[in-house]
Amino acid sequence: MLEPFQYQFFVRGLAAATLVGGLCGLIGVYIVLRRMAYIGHGLSHSVFGGAVVSYVMSFNFFVGASLWGFLSAILITLTTRKHKIGSDAAIGIITTASFALGIALISRYKTFTRSFDAALFGNILGVTQGDLLAIVVVAAATAIILFSGYKLFLFATFEPEVSRFYGVPTGWVDTLFSLVLAATIVVSMQILGVTLIAAAIVIPPIVARLLTDSFKTMILLSTAVGAFCGLAGVYISYYVDVSSGASVVLFSALVFVAVLAYSNLKTRLALAAGAGGRAGHHHAGDTSPFH
């Protein structure tokens, strides 16, 4: 049981996966409630393009990829607001173009090939102290931003049109959220890989939503579920010898199926109990000689 912990790289990766899982679970609540699940998938592909450009230009990976993702998110928002284009169409055009740029540069500069696999599928072996530090910084900054601006984000999430009327700076709130989301995706790439980040952002909040109707409880539950799935997924990946990102997402999916089954069973039992109670009450109060 404790064998994996004798390796320093595994302990580093486990800590990183736990933090990334919790971070994705936290920001995922706002993504799911805003019905923006597709943007997590799209931005991860866009950030990949930024990562390749940063590599080719010998620019700092975290800064370059974060800026690229942030600009992509802002461009999507502006395109949607200024033109008669649906957000899903804007996301599809901008993010796939960015991803295609990354692929084009990879085909031109062959030296990125090894990092390409890690960026797409995740690589727990490649997590460095610098990566772990970046994850800690982004996780702490995200928690501070989301909780200090809790009411603003809450209002902008549930009542975007009304919040503008009441003077909430929705433009700034959306911009700040885009920056946080881009940074989250960048630090998650090494653990989850581009292709699996969206699932890690979406599954924990959906699991939490099945278990509670309270927004505050949903945030706490989603963060906890995300962290647990990150921890368990990477631990399992050591024994089954598969990609860490795939293991985390598959374990998250299993948790979702289990919670969904529990939720359905609970609903059926409640309905059965209610029906039984009504039938018993009707029978007890029925004194007609015709029955």
C-alpha cells in the first residue's frame, strides 16, 4: 500500500494531482452553473497552442500559455457580445484555430514531440518542484479571488442580466474569471493533459450538485471530490500503469456513476415512502361501508 510513497517523484505528483483536482473542482462549480462546460474543453486546446508558441519562442511556459489562454477567453467573450455569434461557435472557431497553430508549429519544429505527448495526455513523472510551486500559487490565488469576490461571482453567475442593472461590474468579473480559468488549465496540463482537463472541471461539480441544493455546500463538496479523485486517480495509476490524467478522469467517472445511482435510489425510496404514507392515511380515514 505504501510502496509508491518511497519515490520522490510520485509524492510530488500525488500532491500536485490533489491540488489540481481540488482547483478544478472549485472553479468547475462556476463553469457548470454558467452552462460553460464547453469553454473548459476549448480553452485547454487553446492553451496548448500557447504552450507550443512559448516553447518555440523560448518564452516562460507558465506566463506564455496563461496569457494565450486569457486572451483566447477574452476574444471569445468579445466576439459573442459584439457579434451575432453563439458562444459555442465562437469557442469552436477560436480555440480550434489556436490548437491547429500548435500542431502546425510542432510539425515544423520537431523538437517539441516528447513534450507534446505530456501536454496532451499528462505526465506524472515530469512534475517538478517548479510545477508544484506554480500549482500552489494558482490554487491559493484562485481561492482568494473567488472567496473575496464571492457575492459578485455569485450574482454574475445566477443573474447576469440583473447584476448589470444593480451595478455589478460583470465585464471585470468575467475578465477576472477568464484569467483564473486560463491559469487553472495551464497548471493542470502536466497532470491531466489537454484532452482530459474538461472532464476534471465538469465531473466534481456535477457530483456535488447531485448531493446538495446549497451553493456553498456545492463549492466545498466539489473541491473535496476533485481533490479526492486527483489523489485516488494518481495512486491507482501507479499500479495499473496508465496515464495519470486518464486514471483521474476514469476514477471521477466511477464516482459520478456511484453518486448518480445513490441519488436515483434515494429518490425512489422517498417516492415509495410518500406513496405508502398517503395510501395508509387514506385507508385509515376511510369509513365508507362500500369499501
